[in-house]
Amino acid sequence: MGESEAERASGGRFSARLSERFEIYGDRALPDLRSPSAAAFAAADRERPTANLFALVCEPGALPRHDVANALHELRSEVLLAPLEAGAVEWGAGGSRQFAMVFERPAGTRVVSSLNQPITPFTENDLVHHALPPLVAALLDLFASGATHRAIRPTNLFFRDPAQRLIALGECVSAPPASEQPAAFEPIESAMAMPMGRGDGSAADDLYALGVTLIFLLLGRCPWAAMNDEQLLAEKITRGSYSALLGNERIIGMISEALRGLLADDPRERWTADDLIHWFEGRRLSPKQPAMVRRAPRPLEFGGQFFVTARSLAHAFARSPAAAARAAKSPEFEIWMQRSLADEDRAKMVASALTEAYNLGAASQEERLVARVCTALDPPAPIRYKSIAIALDGFGTAMAAGFRGQVSLQHLAELMGGRLVQFWFSAQSGLRPEQIGILKAFDRLRLHLEDRRPGLGPERVLYEMNPRLHCLSPLVEVDLVFEPGEILPALERASEKRQDDDFQLDRHLAGFIAARFRNAGTDCFDALSSADLTQRILGVLYLLARLQGLKGAPLVPALAQRLARQLPPVVERYHNRTRRARIMAELPRVAARGNLTDLLALVDGAADRQKDVVGFGEALREYAMVTRELERLRIEAPRRGDVAAQLGARYAATAATFLAWLIGLAAIVVTG
């Protein structure tokens, strides 16, 4: 981290202020309190100087869970680590901004710093009568607020008392949901998904993670440590989570009943928080009978292995798409589905998957075919396509990871364009009302994705799917712009440093404004995609002027002067030379004031445009009249000699007649 002005002024020490109340000390790191995606530092509250606080400062590019931070803040639970305040702070060299959160410091140490570190096992009595009841009650309140934790694991637990019998659950807001969870702590469906695509999940996912955490606390270690994630997942699919996680270990006592309930692989059979509370109170629950997994009496061979369940086969297919495409089209697979597995619904979905994949064209046909077949075989699983495995509610964070280069953005676009999401919905046994709205949203987002105009495309999809994501435009990213009203101040700061560069509105900024600022209208974005340079320049100016119309938007002289240098082509549209000269003369003065609306009125004012149109129309009419007269004269030019002779003869005859009359009159006068 470089040395900032604040560091130099304080002899190498620096701090950052959050919300004018909390001070974060950058020179006082607290490594024991750090999170995987955020460093920890000492902090102080100006209103409560004696409070024992610490702060987490997220890494640049982090995707914090703002909505969950707000929910935890409202709960004010001592069992769940909740941010007292959260927001962007200026951090380190260059004045860049990073997201920071301030917390009450846990009373005790972290329960364990690594899953490879053995601990003294907790007793069933300590867990059931001391540690778990307040923790489960706090989770129940969190679930009631509509949020999930998604970071329940032994390394995220802290002691709350000197006797080390009470525990608190650590923070869950510095990173996307479940992105930092070891796969062992995720249910089978979520463990299949890539970490950045697991999504918010449900309360059932948190309770599963709690069950896995209890195994570690009761045994003092991980009994599955000898297996890697893929081996453990395969074991879970084959044997069930409870048996796979414990292996040869045994947990005796009444708590084994709770563990079996928490680790049920079917979410509908998994214990709820209410079930746990009733169990703490001594009510024995009737064990829920697990649904029987349909097993084929005759296995299907694939990749040198034999499979008797649809889920295990789908998992193998997803890992070898090329071979799976050949297998899915083979007669052996069709016979196995119809006769051995004997699952009529699955067989129909597989047939539909094969048909729809062929109807979508040749591009990536095999990959789409395998993705559909995997969904048909295992509907609750994530959508798996090429390098991607993603839960339905994990698309937002996966898109953000795609723009960070952590996930293939091309594969995500192909997945959405290939209607794999819609096929996933069609494979589910029944849609909940909220899922119907999600399906309609994906239909709309797919159209956005396919539209490459500024304000649309993958950038628009990114911000629509992540309502609290800051703008990733290189123009403003260092400022962590979350709201439309923050755009112009950030652009002004950037313009002060880049005064000689032309201003270019990139696709990220256009997509962010289109998603966040509905009053921008569509005309500006239509202008941005115009082939006419002047229309594109005006589109940018109109869009930024409307942003400045937001309440409290500041003047932006540096930005206005950058824009003014690009406006001469717009001024040249005027036909009146005097008007052009006047506008060009006023342009520097108006730009220096920093009011984009005034700048727009100067170069594209309705009155000036109307006068110019009327004046130009009159000039055109006068020009047409002159042109017609000149044309008439041109046509008559060859006949001018004849006309002159005719006129001369006519004039001569007239003159002779007049002269004869005069002579006759004179004769009469003389003789008379």
C-alpha cells in the first residue's frame, strides 16, 4: 500500500473516516479479525470513545452484500456480527475509495483459524444448552428479515465469554454469498455450483452449513479432510451427506438426531430453525422419512464408471460434455432411461432436452445439449454449461465475476442466449409465484443481452442483476459510485486530472445509468448509437445534463470544458454564420460555469434551432427564386437576336407611322 498525503502528514500513519463518525486506523492492522476478502483494522467511534471496535476494509473490486448488511444492522444481535456502519472511504495512495464496515469487536478469540487445526471438542451439553439456542434464535430473526447468512463455518465463529461456551457468528457481508464457503459446508446442489454462482440460497442452506459445523465442533476436526472437494461431493451424492461427512466416525447421543435432520439432502426434509428450537426445548421430533432415490437395477456405463441414479449420471455428464453428448444420443442411454431407470417424467424431459438443443442451431450445440440433459436428469442442480455451474440466484454475482475476468463472460452470454434458464424452469416440478417473476425477468434480460446498443448489452444485464453493484466504468470505478447522483462528482474529479482528453461515455457508464436512472429516457441512448457524430455528442450531453437535473447535483466546470471542446461539430449544424460565430464565442464562458443545462441550451437551444430553420427556409426560397430567374434567362439567351430584330422592326414601323402622322399634321397646318 502506497503512502498517501494523510500518511506523510502523520509520520507514516493514516486513517479514514466513515460517515463522519467512525475513524479507521490503517496503520493498526488486526490480522486475527480479517476475512478472506477484507483486511481488519482498529477503529474508533467519535460518539463512544470507549467502544471496542474494528473495521473490515474490502479489497478493490469486492462485491459486498449491502442488503444483508442493512438487515443485520436492524437486528442488533450480539450473536451475529453486524456492521454498525458501512460505506465507501478514501483509502491508501491516490485517494481511491474502498468499501469498509465497522463492527463491535468480539469479546473472545476466533474458535479456530483453519479447518486443518484441531481443537478441543465441544460437549453435547455445551452446544445444546449454551452455544446453539441463542445462535439459532438469531438466525431465525435473520431468516424472518428475508436474508441468509451463507458464511456459517468453524473459521467464522468467535467465543463470547471467557469460559468459551458461548459463540458468535462472524460477518457475512464482505463477499458474495457462500463464495468463501468450503464446498463441504454447502448442500449438494450448492456445492456443484462455482463459488461465485451459489447465490443467496435459503435458510435450508444455512442450516445445512450449521450441521456440518457441528460435526467439526463435536469431533474437534474434519473427518472428511482426506478427501478433496470433488471426492467429497461424489460421496455425498452416492451415500448421502451425513454418511459422507462422518465417514468412519460416529457421533453418539441425542445430538445425532439433530445432525441427521440438518444434513438431510432434500431441503424439504431438512430441519428448520423452528424444528431446532423445539428440539432444544425437549420436544422429540418424528424423524422425516427421506424420499427414496430412484435407482436403476441395471447400471449405465459412462467414462469407465457405472451409474444407477440420474443425479450421479448428470454430475458425470457435466464433467465430460463431449463424451456426454455422444452418450446422450446413443440408443443405450434411451433404453436405460425408459427400461432401467423407469422414470417417465425424466425420460420426457430428456427427450425434450434433445429436441430443443437441435432446434437452436449448430453453435455450441453439443454443450447446450449436455446442459439440457443434465438439467432434465437432475432438475434441482445448478445450470451447468461449459465452464459454468450456476444457481438461479447466483447469476448476478457470476456476471460481476465475469467482468472481473474470474468467470467466462462469453459462456454466461451463451447460457442466457441459449435459453438454458428457461429450460431449467420447465424441468422443475412446480413453480413458486416469485419464480414466475424471475422467469419473466430473465426473458427481458436475454433481450437486453442481445441488444448491443449503448445502455444495453451485457453491461445493462450486469447492473440489472446487481442492484447494489458500483459502476465498473474505468472513468469512475475508483470512486465506488453506487447511485446516479454520485456520477457527476466522480466525473468532475476525473476531468480535473484529464483535462486534455476527450470525454468518452463507455458502455459500463451507459449501462449503469440506464439501469439506475429511469428518468434518463430512451432518446439519449438512441442518440448514443447513431451513426451521426453530432447526434452521439448531443446524446452524451443530454444524458449528463439530465443527471445534473437531479436534486443537489453540483456544477462541473472541468467536465463541461472537456465536453465543450467536442461541440464544434454540433455548432456547425447551424446555417447562419453569425449565429455560429456567436455560439462559438460564448462556448468557453458558458462551459466555465459548469452548468450542463446552460451548455446544452447554448448549442442546441430550441429558439436558436427554430430561428435557424426558419431563416434557412427563407434563404432556400429566395435562392430558388433567383435560380428560376437565372434559368429563364439562360433558356431565352439563344433567341435574343430574333427577338431584338422583331422588336426593332416593330419599333421602326411604329416610329415611321408616328413620323408620317406628324408630317401629315404639319402639312395640314401649313396649307390651312
